[in-house]
Amino acid sequence: MDEVERFRLDGRVAVVAGGSGGIGVRTCAALAGVGARVAVIGRSPERLEEARAAVEDAGSEALVIAGDMAKQDDAERAIQETLERFGRLDALVNAIGGGAGTALYPAEEYPESEWDRIVDLNLRATLLPTQAAARAMIAAGNGGRILNVSSVRGQLGIDNGFSAYVFAKGGLDALTRQWATEWAKHGITVNAISPTFVRTAQTESLLADQEFYERLVGRIPLRRIAETDDVVGAVLFFCSDASAFVTGQVLTLDGGLTATQ
């Protein structure tokens, strides 16, 4: 076998929940580029069309699904629409999350409403589509790949009011290991990637704070933050046969940040 073929997804179907986000659009294009048909889930019509164009420009077929993955009915509908359109489901990438920069509060005063919002965005919106996708994969009996987009903040605290976000991403890392353990018998692998800050529209407000940015980059050995291009290599590895014997792992994409802690 040509070794590069291990990373190909020809004939397979990938769902990208949060495919209309900054990391999501780039992920959709990468999956399409190695042969997958891609179902893109998101809430922004404009960004969904951008993701559709990215998939089609890469030479593949896209299905665009509008929905809120923190709502069970929407999550189940999205997976069902994928199966009806493409007839199968091989990989799920959970790229919904973020929002930390919009909810910065001291830990002792963190508002309950903001806590719920950030946790729903980063944890519940991963839980619900994953449950629906796993049921479909188990029923089909062909195995599958599930990849969660976590954050280095699931492993490291930060003195910047991130309580809810750190809690949610730490929970997602734990769920990655738990799901991997439970679903291995069905041939389903579950892994996560854990980036530090990635340059997207979501992180723009935080990165615009020059003092914060300089402190952040000063702690990263590679002396820069991640671009979306830095994420897709790991995505393709975990969604393809190249990672067939890897499950329950959280891979940090952090420029060496955690190596210094």
C-alpha cells in the first residue's frame, strides 16, 4: 500500500459539527481533499455556505445542515439527514466550542447563566451529536472515527477568568477516554486534539490584547500561536486508517507549551 493512501477517505462520509467555524471550515476542506463526502453542521448560514464552497472546491460533495447541537432534536436530525443523503457515516469531528473570551469572570463570582452557556457550547454540543453518531456507527457495524476538538485549557489553568471553559474542556478530555473505552468493542476510535490558541474570528478579541498576546507567545517555545493549517494534519490522522490502533488519546497541538509546564 502507498503509505499516503492510509490517510485517504475515498468513499467515506465525515460529519463536521461546527463546520462553519474557523477551524471547522478548514477541517471540511481537508477532509474533502482526501476524498470524503462531508456533512457540515452549523448555525451561521453565511459561514455554512463558505464551508460548502470549501468542500466543493476540494472536489467533493457537501451536505449543509443548520442546527444547534446543544439541542437533542437538532443533533439527532443532523445525523439522520446525513444517513439519508449519503447512506453511511464513518467519521465525526466535533469542532463546536470556544467562547471563553466572551465570558471572563473571577472564579469566585462566575455567573451561573454564563457558566451554563459556556458549558453547553463546549460540552453538551459535543455530547449530543456524538451520541447520535455513535448509535448510527454501532448499528451499521462498520466501526468509525470520532474526533473531539478540545483545548490545552483542559489540561492547564490560566489566570484569566476561564473557569467554565477549563471545566468543559477538561470534561471533554475525560469523555474522550471514556467513550474510547466503551466503544472500542464496536471498532469505533475516539480521540481528541488539544490546541492552544488558534487564529480564528473567535479568538480575535483576546489576541487583540497586545499584553495578553505577548505573554501567551512568550510561553510557547515555537513563539507563535496556531493557524488553522496547523490543525488539519492531526485531523486527517485521527479520521483515517492511519490511526486504526490509536484511541482514547488527547494530542496537544501547542507549539511546545505543555512541555514547559
